[in-house]
Amino acid sequence: MEKNYQNCKLIRLQVDTLLQEMASLFTNLGIDSSPEEVKAAYEKEKELIERIAQLDEGKADSLRSSY
């Protein structure tokens, strides 16, 4: 059985930590954020999704398909 988000608590914890970091990226943006800040947040989000892919490719694919 391959370890993934659904069956491994360690992977779930690591992925959840990365997801929390992703959420805070966009929580910190506001109407006064510059286009560069918004672009940086999306770039960081892509990096975090790639880190999630190293842990669980299926979870990363579901995140990629959500936008």
C-alpha cells in the first residue's frame, strides 16, 4: 500500500501545514496589494503545490485542478 494523504498521518500533517501556508498567502492580500504581491503569492502557491506533489501526487493534482 502506497502512503498518501488518506492513510498516513505524517503525510497528512505535512500537507495540512503546507495548505495552511497557502491559505495565509491569500489571506494576507488585500485591495491595497500590488500586482507584484499578488503574482508573488500565486508563484509561492505553485511552489507549495509542488512540495505537496512530492508527498502525495493525487492531492497535488486535485489542488491543481481547482483553478
